[in-house]
Amino acid sequence: MTPTRRSLLTASVGATLMPALPRLGRAQAANTIRIGVLNDQSGTYRDISGPYGIECTRQAVQEFGNKGFNVEVVSADHQNKPDVGANIARQWYDQGVDLIIDVPTSSVGLAVNNVAREKNKAYINTGSATSDLTGAQCSPTTVHWMYDTYMLAKSTGGAMVKAGGDSWFFITADYAFGHALERDTTGFIKAAGGKVNGAVRYPFPATTDFSSFLVQAQASRAKVIGLANAGADTINSIKQAAEFGITRRGVKLAALLMFLPDVHAIGLQTAQGLVLTESFYWDLNDRTRAVTQRLQPRLKDVKPNMASIANYSCTLHFLKAVADMGVAAAKASGVEIVNRMKAMPTDDDAFGPGRIREDGRKLCPSYLFEVKSPAESKAPWDYYKLLQTTPAEEAFRPLNEGGCAFIRS
């Protein structure tokens, strides 16, 4: 097989890790907080966060200002490979990175979670969806920001069942995220009296043709095809379903994790009527519009979505906690800086007021949106209309149901 540029890059990064970070003098290092943005900058999830997530992080640092210590932002591409992500994380922490954020792709997110726990370093995951980060694989050094598979299943999946979609077929990305999303959505379907007619799992990230899976889904006679995937995979699934005329035959598509850039890529003509859940929308209220306006020079002609702007939100809160406890103490222990973050209420223009629960779950409302038709959209990126809001304390799995080992009952 002829090696691709991506496979060569993966092998290179896996073998040599990242280039060493610039060495700081002892006094400078002691007074510098380093934040590493680790995400997908070249693959399936690039447009969800990628370079935009890095810019949102830098915006938070700029707005935080000078509070007596320096802040440095570094970044790397984990290429959706758990071993690559874990190796980068280990090298970063050893070289003085104090916090790693973002990390989409749940298999990579869980791998980095293990490294952060081993190194006693802070880790805020904004990109992975698996609810296991605050459940079976929770860690006292980890915070899970913005969304997870339980929240998505409850909001989007629950709404589809209530609307009559009581039989499902899943097209699932075959890794931790897809499995968790299918599992959590299945729980809500069955609890509401519905059933799952079948499921197919496809290789991730090597799949672009979903035609055979869509044919299987249609043959199952399910009323709803649940897309337990994200990014380019969701885009391709929806486009190919439209080409086959599946939705014209009365079958509903449930995009269980979909972001604003996905809608933009698909176009309103094809995406109109889709129901999805996000915890942020740029045109939701005055505060979301204000932070979007401040970010626009960095993002150019792209609007932030819940994944990219979560980097802004979590970075601000982390830096507030550092200022509150002091740089030396923050750098000394990931457990202690995360505990300080949990003790402080969260509040910013992206997500409004909230808190971080004992298991590391950042609580925020979830919003069920419907994609507008071309006629309803009045301006670029005017894509969503709000259907319902789930309050922050109700949007996520209850604390006593997660099975987090370090939480005392």
C-alpha cells in the first residue's frame, strides 16, 4: 500500500513526539502558565475546533489580561490517534505544560485522561463526547466541559422519541464516542417505550462512503436513523441520505452530535428541518452575540460553535482559579487546581453562569434547535431556531448514576 501524507505524519509524530517546547529560565518558568491545545487540525474534526479552538483559547488569554503571571499557549494535532495524543500529552506535561484542553475523539480523550491522572496535571476536555469521562473513567484531575453523550441522547434522542420516532437504527462510528452515544441514546429510547431495530458500526476514521449502511438502515424499517458520529462523517451521512431520497420516504434522521460548521457545510437546502443539540449558539442572546463579535477578527468569516468556544470558556475559568490560588500552587498539583475550579462558580459570555460538579462535569443548559429553511434564514450563519431548553442541573446524567469512583456517596 502506498503511504499517504497523513500516515507518514502519524508515524513521524508517534515516533519522535513533538519538538521540544522553548526552554524558559527558572524564574520565567516559575511565573508562566502553559496551556496546551491538543486537537484535530487535519482530519474529520478539524472544522469543529482545530485552528478555531486555538484562536478561542488565545482570545481568553487576551481578555484575562496581566494578573501578575505570564500565559503561553501551545498547540498540536493528535490526528485522532490515542497513542499519538497520549505521547504528546506526556511530553508536554514533562516539559512544563500545566493544562491540556480540547482533545476531541473520545478514544484520544480517554487516553490523555489517563496521562493527566498519572502526572497529577490539570486536563479540561472540551472536545470528546463520551460520558465515561465523568463516569467509569472519571479522574480528580479532569474537568469535562460543555457536552457529552448523555446530554445529547437526552435532548436530541428524547425529543425524537416524543415526536413519534419510536423505532431506531444506528449508524455508529466504531470507537469510544460512537459506542457511548449509541448506548446512552438506546437507554432513552427504551425508557420511553421505543425499540432499536438494529445497528451497524463502521471503521473510524477510514470511512467516507455510507451508502451500504444507509441501505441497511432503510431495510430495517426503522422510523429514525440515528447518526452516532460527528464532523465530516455526519456531513457525508446526511448528504448521502439526501441523495438516496431516504428522508422523502418518511424516515427521520437524528444527527445526535452536530455542530454549526456541519450545517454550514451541508447547506440549508439539505439540512433544513434537522433537529440537533448544542450548548452554545452565537445568536442565542446578547452575551453570545457580544463574545462572537470579539472573536470575529480571529475567526474571520466563521462563527464559533459549542466546541471551539468551549476552549475560550474553560481557559478563562482556569486562569481565574490560578489567580485565586497562586501560580506556584496551581503548577504543583492538578488535583488542587481542579478542586479550586470546582469551588468557584463559572460565568462567561459563552455559557453564562454555571458550576463544575464534584465528578468534574461542567454544568450548562442544553438547547434543542431546528435548522432553518433557506427562506427563514435572514443572514449568513443564521441557521437555528430554538425549540426547547434543558436547564443545566437537568441536562446531564445525575451525579449518583455515573459511577465515578472518587465521589463519596
